[in-house]
Amino acid sequence: MNGLSGQRLIPKTMSTQHPDNASIPPWCNSDVIEGEKEVHEAYYAYSTLGCQEVMWDAEGKDIDPHVVRKLLTNYPDFFKEKVLGRDVFLTYRIPNPMLEKVEKKVFLETLQAIPKHFDVSKQFYGNGEYAPVFEVILPFTSSHKDVIRVLRTYSEAVVGIEKVRIDFPDISLLELIGEIQPKSINVIPLFEEWSSLVSLDNLLFKLLEAISPKYLRIFLARSDPALQYGLIPSVILVKIALSKISRLTKKEKVDIYPIIGVGSLPFRGHLSPSNLTNFVREYAGVSTVTIQCGLKYDYPENEVRGVVEYLNTKLPKGEAEDFSQIEQTLLSVASKFKESYYEFLLHAIKFIKKISKLVPARRARRLHTGLFGYNRTIGDVILPRAIPFTASLYSLGLPPEFIGLRIFGTLKEEEQHALLDAYKNLKEDLKVAAEFFSWRNLEIIRKSGAFDKEFVEAALPLLIEDVKVAEEVMGLRIGPSSSVARRHENYTNDFIILFSEGEMDEAQQVLIKAAKLRRSLG
């Protein structure tokens, strides 16, 4: 429900502003999508692509505070037909005030904007039946108390100010600013960390006890766990979380609708036109899927519409599998892969960070380190964000999907069976990444003398072990076989040469050309 009306539509597709696009959409006249272009982008996602929801991202970036007014006044015919808050949805991602120091006021400011949007919508539609914004996404949720804090902040600091007396003895703020609506909002907790994902059932049970919601939407990160722990652990964590949600839904008899955040490359989720059937099978039980910018702008528009229509029609597809019997085995396997992933990253991350500075920004983000936000670190080095991290390794012809795979050959038979039972498309995902792996590039980096010594002498031998396991144990063919993949290898080869010669502008240009061929920056 949206707090004001009856049963609501649970959207199946959520357009987001994740900047993983190599190509610039034709309606944008600069390399960065911002300001008025983001408002148009929301309309484009609804009207042209068919997305049922748009994430309006106030976490770590500036957004247009008048988005609802601009959508309704700029595109009145569309929104008369598709009612905002009933047929299509706008959902804020807010900063987590417990973690993002300088964003604390932005957190409050974002919540305070919700009634303003309601008033604009009420005037446009002639009634207040549907709130145009009534849900917010809370990043890095680690406790049920995080959610309750947001709900109470809205109740006390936004709605509650109606009662404040501002003119002795009897004038309340309500008489000056009018009634504040909606009276309540929903919070969508976003789970990104290992500890939160593996204890999701306990956390959600406490939340259900505390607030007794009519339904619950929850958001499972898939991209950031891949950055933090590696490909295989990220999939295992999400599959365990979906398993726990399914069991809790049946036990507590409450509707829980999982959202999954995915990009189009295998490392970040592998939602692409050619992998749709596998994707839906892999993440059975998911109710909503993110449509990120690499998918939106690096594929032909008709293919993107096809993906969105397929998901809008098919989700949720089947039930999440129950992995309770093999959960401990899966977590043990995930821990082993995480350790081997870390071993590589400890020797590689300083060099990867140098490459990541050449990955073009597609959004006007604030600096997401230090004062602004939270940091993910490996040792004493702050990690780049997931998209530039993935883009950096693909640009070298060394896709990150393989990092840590050497552990697969050491697993017991029952551990291998458990892994392949949980991660059904592991070999298919690796097969796609294998097309973009370049032995030629690896040899150039090893022999060049122009690259970081620790990366060459300590990290690359581990990656070679990883790829050998994919080749010899899993039976995968490593290296380009299609014409697109061979062209990609040539561009990444040029990138390495230009980077080693210090020609950074030219290096960035071929980085982008390679990314367009694989249809995503990272």
C-alpha cells in the first residue's frame, strides 16, 4: 500500500542511475547525465523503456529537488494516463545518516521533500489519493533499528511539525503550511555486507515484530558484494538471502518482495538481453530487478524494451530454492573464495586504482570517500567503486570474474556440488567473461617493465592459476573467439601500450571503445 490507498502494484523493473554506460544516450549532449537530463531520463525510463519504477538517487550525488513537479508539468499527458504512485513509481535512495557524515542533513532534507511532492501531485490530479513518493531505500542497513530510525524521523521530524505552536497562544504550523501528507512512508532496507546478508532472517524477523508492516520490500545488493568479496561469494550470499526470505515469508505469513541490484556484465549480475532466461532462473524469487545505465544505453533500444517487458511479465518467476540444508557448506565455500580473492586484491588494488582514474564518470557524483560517505578498503587501500573497478580489469583484458577461482580445484566433491547447485550459471557466466580474457595482454604486461612491480610479480601469477583452473578443471575455452571479442582484445592491447607510454587521453578513448563493444563500462 502507498499509505493512502488500497493494495499497490509491486514494480518489477527499477531504472537506476548507476553509471556503467559506455555510450551516451542520444538525448544527452554531454558525457555526464545530470540536472534536467536526469528528469528527462526518468520519463524516458517510464514511457519508452517501460520501467515501472525509477530510483531517484540522493546518496552521494546532487539531484533535482523538484523532480515530481517537473515530471508532471513537462509530460502531463503521460502522467494523466500513468498515475505516479499507482501505475509508475519514484523511489528515493537516501544517505544512511549513521555512516555518511556530511550527508546527515541531506538525509533529513530528502525526507522533508516528500510532502512537497504530495502537494504538487494533489494539485495535478485533483485529489490526494496516491502519494507520488512514499518509499525510500536505505543503504548499508545492518539492523532493524536502522529502518525504525528512518520511520520515526519521518513521523516526528516531518509529519510531527504540524503540531508545533508558532504564534502564542493558538496558531500551529499546520495552519501556515497546510496538512502534511503522506502521514507515513515505507523504508526499503538495502543489504550489502556479508554479515547482514547471512543473518537476514533474524534481522527481518525483528523488523516485522517491531513495525508489523502490511508488506515489506527489501533490496539485495549483488554488485558491491562482488567488489568486496568476489564473484562467487556475491552470488552465494544473495542465494542464501533469497532462501531465508522465502522461508520467513511462509513462516510469518507476510509478503516480502526482494529487489536485486545488478549490472549487465557477469561480475555485476549479468542482466543482458542474451542472458535473460538464465538470469531469471538464477535469481528465482526476486520481485524487482534494477535496469542500470549500461543496459539502458549500450544496447539497442528495442532490445532494452524487450528485457523490461520480459521482466515486467515474468517476475517473480518461481520460488527461491531452500538452501538451509547446505547453507553452512555454501558459506564455507564462499569464505574460501573470498580469501583467495583478497589474496589477489592485496597485491593488485594499488595498480587497479591507477587504471580506474581513467574510467569516465557518467554521473556528477560527490567524492565518495573521507567526509562524504563510507569507504570500502582492502588492507590500507580504499577500493574504487564497483563500476570503475570492473571497468579497469576488463580494460586490461583481465576480467575480474576469474579472481580467486583457483580454489575451485581444491574443493571437496560435496562442496563443488553445493556450489554448482546454488550458482547454476557459474560456467555460463565464466564462459561469457572468458571471451574478453587476453593471454596476449597478460604477456605484454608481464614483459613491459612499465607496470607496477607488485601487480606483475605477485598478483598476475595468482590470476594465471585462476584462469588455468577455469581452463583445465572446468573445461572452459579462454580467450576471444568472436569478431567482437577479437576487436575488444585489440582495443585493450592498445590501451595497455598507451597507458604504459603515459598517453592517458588516448588510453581513455580506447578504453571507451572497448567498453562499447562489451556493452558496459564495468
